[in-house]
Amino acid sequence: MKLDKIKRRDFIKSSALAGSALLIGFNWMGCNADQAVVEVLKANPKEWFDFDAYIKIGDTGLVTIWSQNPEIGQNIKTAMPMIVAEELEVDWKDVIVEQAPLNAEWYKRQVAGGSQSIRQGWETLRKAGASVKQLLLETAAEKWEADVKDCSVAKGVILHKDGRTIGYGELAKDASKKELPTEVTLKKPTDFSIIGKSQTNVDMDGILSGKPLFGLDYKKEGMVYAVVMRPPAFGKTLDTYKDETTKKVNGVLDVIKFGDKLAVIGKNTWAAIKGKQLLEATWKAADKLEDSTYHTKALKEQLAKKAAKPKRVDGDVDKAFKEADEVIERTYEAPFLPHNCMEPMNFFAEVTKEKVLLVGPVQTPKWTESRVAELLGRELADIEVQMTRMGGGFGRRLYGDFALEAAEISSKINKPVQVVFSREDDMLAGTYRPASAYRFKVGIKDGEISAYHLTEACFNGAMFPPMESNFPCGAIPNYRVDSHTIESNITTGAWRAPYANFLAFAEQAFLDELSEHLKKDPVAFRLALLEKARTAPVGEEHNYEVDKMKGVIELAAEKSDWKNAKANKGFCAYYSHNTYVAEVAEVAMVANLPVIKKIHCVVDCGIVINPKAALNQIEGGILDGLGHAMYADFEFEKGSAKSANFNNYRLLRMSESPEIEVHFVKSNNDPTGLGEPTLPPAGGAVANAIYAATKQRLYKQPFMKEIKVLE
């Protein structure tokens, strides 16, 4: 679709190089300071020409590529333009990247979640670049009165077989007036020159130099700040309040009520925070204020039940259990968990009669736009959402509650406002990973697994399909999955690798225990189950590919020297978000406590777009998984979270970060997700390694709360 046929948002900058003829860049992250690489780019264009929703080309040959999805730290602001640039055949150093506006007509999916950005955008992004390249080729051929088949492209320059050349910049004006071709040929992966080569984050210089990239950095003349007092416990509502003392604080402008919340409006965040501390309120309590004791009891009660409608049934599980030689049953539990993004929740809103301007870090800009329109009774055309870079998300910024608060407050005070959460605000009144529990029941007949029954209990949710079709389904003749949902007034939602983040540990720790019980090597045990799923699959289809799962398992065993018994090792393999991961953890005993020394990780994610960024995501996912599995203890008492900040909420420390060795399975398959898949196996690998070191099986997270100190 031609961009000039659509009304463009006026907030798109025409060029990141306005007013400059040269850009001198230092890649501080890719080299030593005394080896800084200086790149002199092409002159700043006098005129830019739009081609589609992704590309504009300047008259000097510089290219701007818009990155469509929100940037949350997963590096898609770099990776997505790399895909476009690859098919466009331009030199990466001649590319300027800008954050695209929210526009449902231009872009199909502007969401950062589910590790789907690259996977969902892969084909569209490639075609966008290839279409413009083809258009430029056709324009050059027409200009030369030549056959387009005699023309080729190299780094933004079109070459004719007779030696003539012409740059994209010289063709941009004429080409931009033509319709884009609908049929294009995409490059073979073996011909990629940008994809598969490490590129530094396009925002790196801005991050290092403190440029205003994040939501908290956004400023507008006349804006004020709001800090919100929310109910102190889930299940409480606002009764009365006194704000006289708050209004005496220097810098406090007003206190307003909206719903069951109070907003302190200040000239700056410090004044608003101080004012909130002096705000007095009384609260009405609901019939039930939940605590962790209740959560544990409720989960166990549900695990004892059989679901009226199972999520999956293969064979006859009940009959197989009756005929089994023995039955083994284990239960695993995990608490609610906060997200704890480094950049606290925040959002800017300016509500006027003409329009509603929203600016800030959100993973779901389109959904946020529609919800604000509904909240304020406005037309969608009145709402404008600008996306900033995010200082972490992990699912927390999917929900946009902070954006709705900002919009409502701005509409009431008739001023532009930025809502800012403190760390305590988000930990005490945020959105949490739901507490959950899993019960595994297995029947064994003649030394083989004959029946497998998985039961889930979860607050405010249930397993996402197709998780009931995960390994080891298809390998066991009698297989059943039940799921129970418990309603809670505690706000819950997606947390990095939803459900898989805990289920992977539970499943893989249980399989490890089964392999020991059956006197089989854990790796050989998994491979044997996979072979059964391949040669004699039972029941409905499973969502994993046997060969890909086998590939990561075998490579992880090889790279970690699995058969070497000198180290305490734990194995885990898991498939989630379309990606296959196997991890081996090594644990040593230090002062009678287990210390994680090394993680070997093997990943099959198809084509790797940007190896440097992929490595960052993989390592980050592992460390996140290790920290929360080992230390994250989060409890509720009388409806309120007991941990309000990092002084009483333990995370992994830098000194506890193990060595991580990563290997990619070489592949020409379309890329899959990387933001989440390495987190789920981390807990299982470490739990199994801790068992190797201590002979203690772990059934609850966090592990350090369960581990008995060895004397």
C-alpha cells in the first residue's frame, strides 16, 4: 500500500539527521575505546520520498526504516529494520531507524508480547523491502531503456551488466510515484548479508548518553505529575479521605478522586510523592481478604478434583491406573510474582476537546487506544498514541492500566499529566503472575509409563493452548490434562513465558525423578519418549516437532559433556513460544549451599536475525528464570502483598550470575521467538542439578526457601 494514500501522523520526524551533513558514530559496545570505529555516512538528504509503511529514501541514498512494534528491550527496533534492509539491499550503515506510529491500517500487529514480533512480522517485513527494491530496479531499467533482468543491486546501488550504475537516491523521486509491485522474489537465506550478522542496538548511543528515549523522559510544557494512592489491599474500596495536610506540601497542586483511587497532582514527582505520604484515607473491606495460606489450601483442593471437561484425553487413564504395577504422584507449587521492571510504570496523557494525546511505554498500544476511547467516550480518530522505548515489560506493560489512569486524570484536571508509579506502587497494586500448582500422577506397567495425568490449579487463569499438547504427550498411550481456575480479586496477568515459566520446572523435575525411579539416564529417558512420539504417536496431535526437540537435547548433552559425572548436573528441555531449548545446569556446594556455576544452553529458533541481540535475550531469560526460581518469595496477608521493594524481595545478584554458554542449532527455517523460551527451562535444569548435589527433590518455588542446609 502506498504511504501517500494514507493520512500520516504529523509526529513522525522527517529525519533523524536534520541539520547535519555528517554522522560520526562510535560503537562503544562492539570495540575497545582505543579501537573506536568511525563511520562517515552519506550527506543528509534535502528531500525524502515515501514508498510504503516501512521505507522512505532520501535523495542522497540514506534510507529511513520504521520499526513497527513497541521496543521493550528485546531489540526488535533493530531486528525488524534489519529484515527490511536485507531485502531492500542497502548498506546497513546507510539506514536510519525510527519508531513507527500506531496505525492499524499500515501494520497488522503492533504488539510486544508472546515472543511473536519477529515470527509474525517476518514475511511482511521481507516483502516490504523486496517490493521497494523491485520498484527501484524497474525504475532504473525504464530510465536506461534496459531489461530489468539485466540489472542487479548491491548496497543501494543498481548495476547494469554493461557497467552502468545508479544509486537509490537518484531514483527515489521517480520511483515513489509508481505503484509497488505485488509479486516479488525473496532472497535465499544463503544470500543474506545483514541478517545473521551482529548489529549494535540502534538506540545504544542514546541509552549510553542519556537521551530521552523512555517514557519517564517525556516532557511537555505545562505538564504536571500525578502519583496515585490505590487501595492498600485487594478487596478494599475507598471510604473517606482527608487531604488538607497534603495540599500544604510545597509543589502540590491538587488532590482528586477517581473511582477508588486518589491522585495527588504536583509540579514535580517529588512533591506528589511527599503529598501522597501525608494523604489520609479510610477503606472498606470486602468479605474476604486473601492471604497465602488460603492460596495454598485452595490450590490443593482443586488439584484433588477431576475437571468436568478435560483439556485433553488420550486412551483410558483410569483403566491404566487400575492396571498399573505402581503409581507415582507429585505436586509442585509456585507463588504470585510481580514483574519488577526497572523503569517504573508511567504514562503521559493530554486530553483536550480536539484530541487525546497518549505517550509512553506500553506493549499493547492499539488495545490501549481503544480502551481510552471507551473510557472517555471519544472516537478512535481522536486518540493518538506515541510509543516510547520501555525499560522492561515482561508482560506488565501489556495491560495499560497506567495509561488509562493518566487519561482519566488529565480529563478531570484539564492539564497534560504524567502518572508515575513508585516501586512500592507497582509491587503492592500491580498485576501479578498467578499462583498455581500442578499435580502429576503416573502409572508404571512393566517398567514403562502406561498412564500420565496432569492436573493444574491456577488463580484467574488456566493453561494456554496448546500447552496441553506439550511433551510428553503423544508418547504415552493414556494421557489426560485437567485444569481448574480459582477466582481471585488479586489482579493477575501474563508474566514472562506465561504458565510455561513454572510448568516447565514442574514437568521437567518430575521427569527427572521418574527417570531415576526407572533407573534410566535423564537424557536417554527423554529421547526414548520422543522416539515413541515419532514412531507410534497416540491421541491428538502434539505441538512439538520430534526432530527439533531431539536436536536440542542431543546437542546440549554433547556441549555440556553430560556423561562426565564429575560435576553436579541437571538437564531440562522445553518447547515454548515456537522455540526449542535445552539447558544443562552445573551446581557446586559452597558453604553447604548450592551455587550455580554454569549453564549450557542450546536453542533452535530458526534463522537468527541479530546474533548479538539473540544472545542477550537468551542470557537474560536464563538469569530471569534462575533468579525467580531460586529466590522470588512473594506472599499476601489480609489482601496485601508483604513485599514492597527489593529490600524484602530477593532477586538474583550480579555476583550470583553463572557462566552461560550458548549454542544455536543451524537452521534456514523461519525465525521464532526468543524473548521468553529460555526462561522456563532454567528452573528445571537448576532443580535437577541441585538434586544431583544434595539429593533433595524440590517441589516449590522459590528453591532457597525449601533447601535444607547440609551440615
